[in-house]
Amino acid sequence: MGTLSIVAVYLASLLKNIRLVLSTLDEALAKEPDRKCFRLVGGVLVERTVKDVVPALQTNKEGVRDSVLCLRP
């Protein structure tokens, strides 16, 4: 398996995890947008609110998705 294939598999797994987290946070966003949550940023765990984290995760999801699409043959 080539290096690009390994990266593509890793990114696909990351995309799946981001989607799972977003589906969970979407429920919290609807009910309690000011609820605190934690996010790992550069190896540091930071406290944020759900309403702050969801847009950032959606942006990350789009970037990872675009990368996966670029790596597919």
C-alpha cells in the first residue's frame, strides 16, 4: 500500500469521526448552544461552547472531504 493510499485511508477515517462528533453536537446546538465542550487544538485541550465549536468542525470537515476527494483515483 502506497503512502498516498495510507493518507487517504487516514483522512477517510478522520472524516467519519468528524461527522460522528458533528451529529452529536448538532443535538446540543439545538437545545443548549452555550453548553461547554472541549476541543483539542494543537495538542492543548481548550474549553469552548458548542456554538463556537460546530462552525469550526464544519470547516474542518469540508477541508478533509476535499482532501479525500483529491486523493481518490
